[in-house]
Amino acid sequence: MSSELSDGPGFPPTAWSPRDFEVLLDTIPAGVVIHGADSRAVYANRCAHRLLGNAIGLMRQYLADSGKVPLLHPDGSALPIDANPVSCVLRTGRPVHDMVIGLPGACLRWLICNAYPLLDADGAVRQVAVCFTECTDLMRIEISLLRSEERLRLAMQGSTDAPWDWDVESGLVHYSERWWNMLGFPPFHGERDPVAWRTQMHPDDMPRVDAFVDALVASDDSTYSLEFRLRHRDGHYVPVLSRGFVQRDGGGKGVRIAGTNTDLTAAKEAERRIHELAYFDYLTGLPNRRLLIDELSKILPRCARNGQSGALLFIDLDNFKLLNDTLGHDAGDALLREVAGRLRATVRASDHLARLGGDEFVVVLEDLGASETGAIQEARMVGAKLLEALARPHALDVRPTVSTPSIGVAMFGAGALSVDQLLRQADLAMYRAKAEGRNTLRFFDPGMQAAVERQVELENDLHDAIAGRRFQVYCQPQLGIDGRLAGAEVLLRWCHATRGVVAPDEFIGMAESSGMIVQLGAMVLAESCRALARWADDPRLREVTLAVNVSAHQLRDPGFVGQVLAILAATGAPPQQLFLELTESVFAHNLDDACAKMNELRAHGVCFSLDDFGTGYSSLAYLKRFPLTELKIDRSFVKDLPGEAHAGAIVDAILALARTLELDVVAEGIETSEQRDFLVARGCRLLQGYLLGKPRPIAEFEAGYGAAGVLLRQD
């Protein structure tokens, strides 16, 4: 490689040839490029060729400020043209030192450049010598460190962690800006105070923290985690989690501890909130069922161990659902909050109070003494106070509202009793209180449990009986005033394996409450329709109507209409002979739905009879709206005839109303000839009761009233 160097100031004597200089420059481990006065490169040593590659040719061909050789600033941005070190030296005549430049290419190189002016005899810049060494590895390390620092900075900005560093041997502590900010102080408030972390610590935490630090320094652990509290500038304490690393000397002794403090205020508040949601009722703030059970699991063995008696009072608000339905759920919630407040004000601070859910509350009384009699008396007194407190009117919806409680009490003490058993006993006692008039208190007795067990057993038997079809259909005749058969009412009897024949009063209510009434009702309806289909071929029975009782639960079932029509179609029974007998309770819920279903069935010929008329929701509006065919005078009015004037007046009113609305009337429960004669004299044309015919199995009924032509009048 040739150069165009010549003698001049600063150059060796002429005894040194240009070739000597080239050899010398090629041996040094740095790149050297000489640029002429026009900024083009005129010489490059061997190292420069290796580092710059093809860029040397461009430097020879183009001016330094042409931009043909792109260079980079250390931050990765393009180096401005006028910042080229050659241009800087030519422009200012001053050298450029330690300039870091990036050279793009297949492999980015970073160079540390120094540029020097070479002057002629007149002191003018004749050439520029640029010397450079590669620093790519150093730049990569620096960039990596910068990125790491940036990541750390961003991470610290986005976190609540406060770094600190403690030199254990010297006692010097560095507190970060955030360390002080976390406690409400300005940055580096007490940077020089090595014991600030101790002076700000909660006094109750100090012994535990000191013991922990001493053990940590003496151990061989390299990391740690510890919670404590530091005093905020405004006086409250900030819960913090301190985590960090322990640096140890060659002997394993801890000489330096560095870590971060994390503000746990939000986490502790979340923990508190989670605990509240898990163990407290959101509406009233009272302990919930879970917390009550946890407390009872401790109270029961404690009382048994100490020989003390206690009581659990189970409180249920009377008619709360009706209040919710009439005044709305907001009013219901307001009532529950007020009830909770009154309970708090009535019981002792040492008593346990909880809301189980809905309108159910529990009060647990502890330490009522060793005497069971005295404990019962104490529980009765507390119950009386609760009844009095809760019976006072509540100001809801801008008007006073009375909501009384029913309270069941279960005692506990030395006897072994589980939490579940205790709650069940109090619950049973509460239902006894409701059954005996509400707004009262009842204590549990073993007879209640026995009754419930019998009820459960009976319900299981009922389920099996329905599955096994162990029921028998009976019919009770309905006679005209001429004594001949006009209709019959279907009655159901359960043939129990051990109890014999069970009357409907003992199992219909259970079937309704358990939901089995729909299946049972369908069974009875199918059997009745099969009978009607048979009777259609019997000259004495073909005109007889058959009344089948239908529960309000059945009528509310979405598939009821389809079920009735399917049974009629499957059996071939004449629909006009089928009377579905409803009680007035069907009018208590969703009148539109009930009316629509009745009208649909009436359009297919099915008739409807209103049973027990005058005892429930009787209304002229209902009689006009629903497609009824007949009314039944309830036996409660018939039994007082003819001597009781009010009963007679009611019967007269029902008969007059029926004539006006063109409805037939059946009087049921006739047991004496005087009752029969009174009703016939008043114009009642259909009669039913034991005087006229007892219920008989349907097969006997058919045999007795069928084609054999039996005389139907019974005197």
C-alpha cells in the first residue's frame, strides 16, 4: 500500500522512507487512516483495512461529509455529517479524542477514534490522521448494562419496592428515595441516619426483628424474608415485607445485607376484605354461617370441659318473604340491617351473633352456669328481650312495618353434641314456634326430633310408593236431589306396608312440598280417565262426571296442559265428563298463567270446579274471570247447618251467587238428613257426604253404581 507522505514538521528525518512508515504502521494493533485536505482517505494501514473493510474504498472515493460512509452515534442514531471526526479536525484544526463511532455493515463494529491534524510549514492542516481501536465487545457490555439498568429502573418505577443497603460491619445504611417516600418523608430525608430503620419501627416488632437479624447474620442463609411495621410521617404504621440477600465473608459471616421493602398496606387490606367476605355477612356485617360454625366448634367443647351450660337461639322473621314481595328487596335489606342492629343492642358483648342467610339469625349464649334449670331460665329471659326488641315497628318505606320473630332454643352443655345437631335442634324448635302462632319462643325437646325422623321416613316411603304405584283410587258419590248418581269425587288412599291405609291429609302436603305431587297427580288423573273411558260404555255411568283434585303445584307446572291432553288422548276419556277440582290457593300466584291454562283446557271440553269455596281467596272477580263450571260449598259451612244462622246465611249467599253466574253447586260433608233437607230446600242440586255414600274403591264403586241398576238413594 502506498502513501503520499512527505517530509514536514513532526515527521522523522528523510532517512525514513515512506515504506519504512508503512511497515511501522502495519505492525501496530490499531487502525490508522490518513485523510487529505479534501477529507478523502489517502492511506490506511493493515489493521484499518481489517476493521473498516469496504468502507476504505468509499473513504478514498468520497468526501468525509458526503454521507456515503454512514456512521452511528453511541446511542444507535445516525451520526450527523458535520460530526464526522475528519470534518471536525479540518473545520476547527483541533484534535478529537476518544470519540465512539459505530460502523454499520454485515457486522456492526464500534470504534474508539482519535483524530489529529497534520500541519504544513505554515501551520495549516494538510492532512488528518485518524487512529482507532475496536471496542465492539465493550459497547455490547455497556449496552447490556444500560439496558439492564433501564429494566431495573423501570421495574422499580412500576413497583412499590424500596431498595436499601446495610453494611453490617460499619453500620452504614443507604436508604433509597422510595424508602423515604413509602413513609411519607421527602427524598433522602435521613440518608445519613444509620438507625432510621430502627427508630421508625413499631416497638412491638423490635424484639422479634432484632432476634431475626442476629440469627440471620450468624446463620449461613443467603436470602431472607421478614414482615414488620414502620411508622409513617403522619403517625400510622405501614406494614412492610422486607426481602433481600446476605453477603458473607470468607468465614461465612454476614457482612452486608441488601434488599427491598414492599408496602403491604394494599395486600393487608385485601386480606382483611377477603376475610370479611369469607366470614362476615356483607349486608349486616355480622359473622356468617362459616364463622359461626367455627366458633361453635370451639364453644361446645369448652362448655363441656368447664361444666357450663349454653344456649343457641335460632331466629327467623315471620312473613319476611311477603314483606320482600310487597315492599321490595331494598326494604327487605333495610329490615335485615335494622334487625341486626337491634340484636347487637340487645345481647351482651360476650355473646355470639351471626346471620345464617336470608332472614335467619343466631345468638349463642355462653357461660350460663352449671345449673341446667338456671341456664334455661336465662335463655328464656334473653329470648323474651329479643322478641320485644324485634317486635317494635320498623321504619321502612316511609311507614312503620311490624316484623315479628319466631325463636327456637336448643341448650348445650356437658352432653356430647355436634354443631350440626345443635343447629338442627334449634331449627326444629323455631319451626315449632311458627306452627304454634309465630312471634313466640319454643325450646327443643326430643319429641320434635322423633317427629322429624318420622316425617323423613314417611317421605322416603312416599317416594317408593309412587315408584311402586302403591295407591288406590276411591270414589265418593255426588247425588242429585232425586237421589240418583250425578257424579263422583276421586279420593286417593295410600296402601302403606306397615301403617295400612293412609289418608290424603297425611301425605298430600308432603307430596306438594317435596315436588312429588306432579308425578302423583298424573298417576291419579290417568287412572280417573281410564275409568271415564270404561264408563262411557255403561248406560248408568256414561253421564256421570268425575272430579279429580288438582294441586296448585300441578297447575303451575309448565307441562300441565300438555299432560292432561295427552292422558285424555291416550285413554279415550270424554273430556266433558272430567272435572278438575281446584282450591282457591291457585289464585294466590300468577293469575294470568292459571287463567290461560284453564281456558286452554276448557276449550277442549274439560270442566273446572272450585273446591272449598268461601274459605280462601274468594273474589267475584275470580269467578267472572276463570272458566268455572261449578262451586263446592265447604264442609266447614255445612257442618253447622241448619242451626247456625251465619252458616245458613253464607250458604244462601253462595247459592244465590252461583245462580247469578249460572254455576252448579255441590255441597260436601253432608252427614245428617237435616243438613241434606236444608240444602235441598235452599236450591242446592248436588249433594256429597257420608250420609249419601262413603268413599269406596273405584272397582266397588263401578260394581255398585253400574249397570246392575242399584238404587242410589240412601236414607
